[in-house]
Amino acid sequence: MKARDLMTSIPEAVTPEQPVTDAAEIMADLDVGCVPVVEDPETMRLVGAITDRDLAVRHVAEGHGPGCPVRRDMTVREEAGGFATVRPEDTAEFVLRQMSEHQLRRVPVVEENDERLVGIIALADVARRYGTDHPVEVESLLEAISRPSVQKSMVAST
């Protein structure tokens, strides 16, 4: 099985300049926790993502207003601590490894040459489309994603 078999094709996306409320509305309408951020709707070149956690921790907690642009609260792909991506032809095993190693609940799928966003794979996609035949692997993925990171563990122990 390949990433293309697991992904939700052509997900809704926002641009860095759109108001953060646009991303929040997409999350509410589609019942998702992450919206990819693309350079522009024509190229669909992935530049980042904004999650429900970003909205809570960066937007609301820091007192940003409703007209605040997505770029202020998003996770930028190239920054240290950004996020991993996969290619449509990557194997399901590679996808699970990326999600596990980086503790990702979702991973964008981009085309190799132009970094064009073509899909997104959420933990729910993996469970539905891969879990029936590979329940142990999906269980291991869930455990890895849910494990507190070293930073979180250090903070909790002080």
C-alpha cells in the first residue's frame, strides 16, 4: 500500500495571508484538526500548516484578534521543529514510521518536484484504510504519537 492509497486527496488549504478565522471555519466545517497552508491556491506549494492546537496555544492564548493572518500562528515547514511530509509513492510503512518518529497525527503528501500539496494523511485515515489488515502497526503508531516527548517529560518532572 502506498501513501496515495491512504491520503485524502486535495485537502482544503489556506494561504499565509488569509485570516486565521478562515482556517478555523474549515476545521469546524470539515471536522478536522489541521489545515495545510499553501503559497497560493494556484501552485498549492506547501509552506506550513495550522492546527487546532496552534489556534489555542498561539492565537487565543497570545490574544491575537480574529483578523490575524494565518502566518502569525502557523507552523512553518522549513523552520526547526517544523514537520515531515511524504510523497504519494512512499510506502505505508514509511508513512507510519514518519508519523511515529515525529509524533504526527497528520502528515501532508506532496509531489517530489514542486512540493505541490496533493493530499493529507490523518491517523484516522491510517486506521480506516490500513488498520484492518495491520492492527498491531496502527496500535504501535498510536502509542508512539501519544507518548510524551522528552521536553514534555522534563517539564512534568520539575
